[in-house]
Amino acid sequence: MKLIFVMLLTSLCKTMRVPYLFVCLFIVNQVVLTSAQDINAGILSDELNKVADSVGWSFLQGEYNKLQYREKNIDGIMLVREIAGKIGGRMIEVDNALKKLKEAVEEDQLSSDYVPQDCCVDGEYKGNLRFRTDVSEDKFCYSKPSYVNLENIRFPSTNILTVLKTNLDVKHLQFQYIAMNSGLYINYPATKLTDCDTYDPRFRPFYVSTTTSSPRDVVVIIETSSSMRGDILFEARHAVLTVMETLDVEDRFGLVVFNDIAKTLGGCYENQLVPVTSATKKSFRNFLSSQTGEGGANYVNALRKAFLLLKTNYTETRDQILLFVSAGKNTEGNPLEVIRDENEALQNRVIINTYGIGTGLRTSDQELLKNMAEQILNNNTYGFVTRGKSTIITDIMTSSLREIMGTYYVDLSVPIATSPTYTQPYIDFFINESIITGCLPVAFNGAFSGVVCADILISELVAEILYLKKEEFSYAFIIDGEERTMLHPLLTDPRGIIMQEQDINNIYNFETSGDVSKVIDSMKKGLDSQTSVKTTIIEARGEKLFEGDSKVYLDAVYYWTPIVAPGSNLSLCIVMKQNNTVSNKDGLTRPSDGDFLYHRWDLNQWPAPFCRHFSRYATEAKSTVKLTPDAFIEAYSYTGVKETEVRVKQYKDYLSGAITTNPGLKASAVNSIRLTYPLEKFWTTTSKKEAPYLAWRYVMTEDGVIRTYPGIRLKDDYNHKLRTWYRRTAAQKSLNVLSAPYEDSWGSGRIISLTKTILQGGSNPDRKLEAVIGTDFSVFYFKQMLEDKYPICANKTNYICIVIDNSGFLVMHPFYTETTTPIKAPVHITYKEERISRSLISRTVMYQQPCRDTGNKKEQITFRVNLPKSVSSGFLDSDEGYEMRPVAGSNVYLILKHRRLQDEETCCTSGPYTSSSSIQCTGVCNCLCYKELSFNECKNEYDTITHDRYPICKY
């Protein structure tokens, strides 16, 4: 009732004359102070501290406070060379494996008549941890497109199968395959594939990239006259798209359509070739779909337009190819003269293939197309003329224009490279992780006949970078000699928690601070050195599209060196804070027997009681430990490896002192097992007694140790450092960090997590992160606790008690306890409380924080909530009927709202689980949304102003 009285009294004050106004406002102020006692946020702060202490925060932080630390300086040059050497060594292993497979294929020349397993037919396959799908390592399988005749195909012998099996010893290799110029595709290990009738390896960049040592500029000219209607135009469109799909990131593409006039795609596509990206492919696809067959066929206009595209982007280091598709008679001028004049100006570097389709072509038309391909008027004086090929297809339904045009490169001079070619990173269909593909060409009797390839798991290729103990404000990146980025913390992590294909990969999109251009130029040249740079590091605050990121300004040192291996033009750079050190703990002994119960109950005996805890098998007698790759000296040796009973016994025996041979564990990980072990007794006694409402208790350390209670088995690839909740907590040191409610995958229902950082001991104010400790409890418990501590919250007729975090997400709201549908994602206050949201935005208590989402090429809007100094203890908004108070020592705010009639409006019309990347911002009060950015898709880059203004959203 106090809040209602305040609102009425405030309204009355506004009608008073000045002499009485000050007295009235004084009374209002006193009532407000009294009202504030109803939601004294200190009460909730105390309760959150109790929860943190009941899970063992003070207890464990006290253990770390007792430790002594030794700081050791990091030799950046030695470190970057050591890691680059390991990555280079793995690429050499790939090169050796591919060469063995190439030699076996060339010796065998596919000598077998035996037809192997069909990749698109179910086989006897079993689940495989390495390949993340059902496979058979005992055989390979084959596929071919429907237009390839099986009768003329022969297959690999068992000798090749032996080599494929041997190559599995290279741990970072995934699938291996053989692709032949006949269209045959061999996949090992055998597995069930899809789209076999349409999949043709000859159209894939991994295959085509081995057929040239130079990047390509390809222009397709397609006639759209009245002769090109119906099936002919449909097949021609399909063939053009196939040509586009063959091109790699280094290549460029242009398209001219013509009838009586010649046209290109408008805008920035008008007079230049463009890189092949998802954006440009979509634009070309839409442009092609809009074309209809009408009018005549003016070859001259089309050729001039195509040569204009080639001239605008002309460089002597690139191959220029023109593909001309026609079904009708040339209506004007002499195309041979245009070819002569235009190509001689380019030193006759352009190769022309022509394709005549349909039954309407006369003999003279076919002869003209042949002469155009052979460039019969061109003179070698201006440069050697490379004769192209002319193909006539009269029956478009029985011959594949797609196959003929998609293999345009086979009639060119194909170099037989001795070093692998590598694709750019892409997301693998089976494992949902980033991979690259390495390939070598295969030659039968000296002529190019196909390729042998292998997929390489990036997370294992660069494991030392991903699991490097490099401290908090340090990172590493890898680029190639063309400024393309293979690895950077602002790209998606290659280990696959959140994956997104990435068109934008130029390093200058990610390295924007300081005098970094000198570093990049040196890396492109394959040099090694170091330099100091003032830079900005982007740190994730949690989920990218929900919570955005924050900036850290840093005096850094860049260390870089080339990655030396056949086919590699890569270079590695490690960025570290100046005078960076690694902290080592002193005075810890090896854990004793009983400290270590591994999480794999199927590989070691768990003590009773062994029961179900919610939906999980668990033991309430002890906590269990899981180790991630961060816990191992050589993280590479642990990633993707199947755990066995022997391996688990080695861990246990070493930690108990039964054996002295270290199974590869870091000393810091052993120390973390020792330091976290006393929590087990605390959890099974004090914590269970003081806080029986807690569903789970856990601590997870920077050096790869996970301890949970009750003891349960975790997924083998679970890694807490890749999880949003861990990043969110690490970004908010020393705070009690509450999550928005979510449905627990471990079966305990709708829960809220409270997590808090454990920091190094000592008095240093910039103490480093050691671990995150946390617990989960029911959203219904949290609701009841609020009502018990704040009786006004129980008055649901007149009031609503709301808790939001510092990104504006609801932590407590009636929606969470009233909805019967599962919660799919955090819900922002703008979806449920328009009145409060508008007020917070107008007061600049909640404000927008933009960042560039390079995956979607948009400005992504998230929110920050922060009380200005003038109202740092909170405020009352009597007009809108709510008050807000900060909960000290946490990431949340407590709001008491007075209910009103017709109080259900929201700031946006979309549902609360709609992806913010699909909601365009429209006004002041928006939900999480995006704004369009000025992006040049023809150059695949942002405008300079956009680039400088908005930081990239970190994943």
C-alpha cells in the first residue's frame, strides 16, 4: 500500500503551488524511504551469499588463499616457435598420409571389378567416437551421380584399403576419400551418405583447387533469347550454378545474360568480378531465376560486357576463363573480331569454352561457336593463344550440360602438384566441427585423373592453441598468405559448441587496433619476429546474441612465426599482455587414495548408494571427477580419444601414489584435484544440511578438472570452458552470478544456476581466475524464497516481484512459474514488461550495446543494465509504478512493480524465443534485434566507418 500512496501523493504534489511543493516533496521522500524497506535488496544479497557459501565458495576460496604462488615469465618467441613446430609436424603427417594414398592409387589404377558398398544404401555400421557417426573401418563405400554409367567404372583394390586403414594412425585425420575424373567417389570409412544421385566430386572446390596453381577469374555468358525457353533455360541455369560451386575462396566470378541486350547483376556487380561467398551466390541465384527467354541473341554485346568484367579485375597472376552458352543464331556483328580485339588487349590470356545447346543451332552457328573457342582471328604476337573447346548438345534431356560445364577445367593444362592444397575451414556435416580438407592430384599415365583427400580436424591440428595456458588477456590466431583467417578467438571455436559458417575471414576484420599492419605484412611474407602493440581485446560476457561482449585495452606483445610444412602458407601469432607470467602453486602434495573417483562409472567401481538423482545415475557417497584436455600436458593426445578402463586406472593409480609414471597430467591439474577434494566432505555434510534444496554442486577449474556432487557421469566431450555460463561468470569476477531459468538437461526441472569465481590467493587486486564454483536450484524455490523474505511479493493481486540480470534478462518473473511449456532460451525484460523497459531505457539505466556479427553481417543489439551514480542505490518511478534496487555483490537487480489494468504490452511483436538475428530494430523500445550494416558484398568487406565503429561480437 505504501507504493500506491507514494504514487497518489506524487500526483497531488504536481498540482500544488511552490510554497507547499517543497513540504509535499519532503513527505514523499520520507514515504519512499519507508517504502524502499519493502524491497531492501540487501536481504536478497545476503541470501545469495548464503547460497554461495552453502555450496562451498568461502570454504574453497579459503583453501586457495592459503597457497603461495610462483610467477614465471613466458618466453613468447620460444612458445610461438614450439607450437608452430607442432602444427607444422601434424601437417607433415597429413602430407605423408596423402602421398602414401596417392602412390597406392596410381599403382593400382583402380584395378578391381568388385563393386563395394554403396554409400547411399544402409550397411553394417557402428557408432564411432572419432567420426561421430556410424561407420565401418573395415571397408570403403562408393557413390556416383545418376548421369555416370557404372558399367565403365572400376574400383580400388584391397591394397588401397590397407593404406586407408594405416592412415588412421594419424590422429587428426577424419574421413579420407578418392575422387576420380569419371565422377566416382570413394569414402573411407564407409558410412551412410545422402544425395548420391546428384553429388559429383568434380564440382567441389577441394577437387577443382588441385587442377590449378593460380586462382581463377571465371565469367559465364548465358543466352536468354526466345530460343532459350523451358527445359533448355532450366538446365542452363543449373549448369551456371554448378560452375559457381566449383570455385574456391581465391577465385572470382561474373555472370552476363543476353538476348538483344547484355545485362549483369546491378549495383556493385555491374562492372567487376566478385568473390564467391554465400551472399554473392544467393544474389546470382536470384538473378538467374528472374531471367526468361525472349528476343534475339546479340553475341557482340555479350562478349564486350564479359571482357569489361575481366579487364576491370585483370591481374597477370590469375587464370581468365570465359564460358559461353547459346541456343540461337547471332543477330549482329562479328564476335570473332570482338574476341580478337578484347583478348589481345589482355595478352590473349582469356580461354574461351563455348556450349551450343538445343536443336535450333544450324551448322553455321555451330561453326561460329567452334571458331570463337579457338579464337581463330587472334595473333600469337600479342600473347600465346590457348585454344578452348566447343561442345554441342542437341538433346538437353539425355546429355548433362551440368556435367560438361562443371568440368570446364579438365581441358586446360592441369599441373600435377607435389604438395597438398588445402580448403578454407568449413563445418563438417557429421561432427559439427570446423575442418579443412587437404588433397593431392592423382595421375594415370602422366595425365590428371582425380584426387586423394583427407579431412583434418582443426581442433586437433591446433590443439596447443586451444588449450594453451596463456592467462586471461592473451590469445592466438593463424592466417594464410592471402590474409585469410583460419583461427581467431573472434571466430567460432572450432570445437563445435556454437558453429556458424563464415564468409568474412580477412584478418583485418578481427585485428583492428594499433599498428597491426606491420605484423600482418611480416606474417604474409613468412617471417618471424615480435613487436609491442596497444590493442583491444574483445571478451565474451556470455551468449553472443544475448549478452554481447566487452572491451579490454591492453599493452600487448605480438609474437609470430611461419608454420612450415608442404602446402602450408600459414603463420601463427600469439598475443600476450606485456610482462605476462604463468602462476604455479607451491607446497602441494600428491593426492591420497580416495581423492579421485572418475566420472565413468562403467570403467571404475562407484561406492553405494548408487541410485538415480533426478534422471541421472549417481552416487551420493562421493563426488566424481572428469578431466578435459586442459588437464593434460599434451592436450592433443587426449582430444577425441576413447577412454578405457586401463587409462582410468592409470589416472587413479598415479594420483594415489600406486605408480610414479605420470599418465600425462599437468602438475596444476593434479593440484586442482587435491585442492577441490575437501569440498567432497563439505558437500556431503555441511552443504546437504544447510541447503538441501540444491540440486547439483560443482566446481570446474581453469586447468581442466571438473568435480560434481552427487557424482555423475558426464559426456566424454563435455568442456566447461566452452560453455556460456562459464564465460559469463569469468567475465564477472567475485560476483554471485545468477542465470536466467532453464530446463535442466540432467533432469532436475526448471532451475536457476548461481556461480562464482575462485581466484588466486593473495592480496593482488588483479588476481587470476582459478575456477568457477556453482550450484543449481529450482525456480520455484527461488520464488518462494523471495515471497518469504519480501512479504509484499506474495501480494500477487497488486504487485509483481521481478529479478533481472545486468543484460536485462529475467531471472525471476511470474512467466517462469506460470508457463507450462518448456523454456527454450533466456527471456528478455522487453518481451514481458514494456512499461518498465521504456522507463529503464529513457533513464539510460538500460542501454543498447551494439557489435558486429560477422556471420550474419549485421549490427547485433544487446543491452546493458547499470545504475548511474546519481541513483546508484536504486530509484522509484512513481509515474510508471515500480522501484528498482541493485543486489550488491551480484549481477542482478530487484524490481517491485505495481500491477495495473491492461499491463501486458511488450516492446516487440515477436515471440520471446525468436532469434534476435531475425528481428530488425524499429524503434526506441526494442527487443533484442539487429540493424543493417553498410556491407559491400562484392568486396566481402564492411565499409571503413562500420569497421571502426563497432567491435565484433565474440562467440
